[in-house]
Amino acid sequence: MKGTEFGFVILRTVGLLLTLYALTTLGFAVSQMYLGAPAGLEGDFGWMLKVNLVSWLVLLGVGVQLFVSARRIAAYLFSSAEGGVEAIEGGDFQSIAFSVLGLWLVVFSLPSFVQLTIQLFWSLRAGADLEREAFFAENGFYFLRVCLECAVGGWLFLRAKQVSRYWVSRGRRR
């Protein structure tokens, strides 16, 4: 089996799982919007549900795009430097594992990143220093962690071959 074929199967499976995961969560969020908010929280609760809805729509878009574009992404990630496609070797499995780990980190931190970014945008737009300070006091470390997860996941996903080569070369030195 060639690396692009194996990568295609894995990426398409992950895309399908993400789509199903996002659809089930979207169903819950939409049902909560129509069932109504708890007494006294109508305005705030609706806003929070809409922000959650946007973040899960982004995840749904990523899942569908991954499912549809799996062959092109696999060709980009698993083709050789000469432009040809080779059979899978031991280092290729490691490269695929790093790609899947990076994709997992990005995908599962993406809804939180979108939600926190929207909250940050609205707190900055409000212009009140108290709201900005409250946002960073409550969500500062969490926002930093989510940003770091997205960055490390994206780096692992896009640079899996280089990480795998480094890992293998480091193991040979010992």
C-alpha cells in the first residue's frame, strides 16, 4: 500500500468522524436554542448558544473539507521530495501518526479557539477596561492553552515528515 492511499483512508475517516461529531453537537445546540433559556438568562444564554453554534459550524466545515479533500491533502503530506509516491516504510507510519496527532490537536481545540476569539473580540469592542480585564482574568490561561494547541497541532500536521526524520535520526545516534 502506498503512503498516499493509507493517508487518504485515515484522513477521510477522521473527516467523517469530525462531521458526525459536529452534527451531533450542533443538534444539541440547536435544540437548546429552540427549547429556550433558563429563567432570567434569555439574553445572555442566547448569545452564548450562538457563539457555540459558530464554533461547531467551523468544526463541521473542517470535517467536510477534510472528507472531500482527503486525496489532495494525502498527496501533499505523503509524496516524496522527487514528486513520486513511494510504498510505506517504518518512518512513514511515524509521519502519519504525527499528522493525525496534529490534526487531532487542531480539530479539538478549534471550537474553543473560535468561541474564545469571538468573546475576546466583543470584549475589546465594548471598550470597557473592566470587561477586558475580566475576560483575561477568567480565560487568559485557557485562551493561551487553546492557541498553543492549535499552533502545535498545525505545526505537527504540516511538518510531520520533518518531525519524523528528526525523531528517527535522533534514535539512530543513540
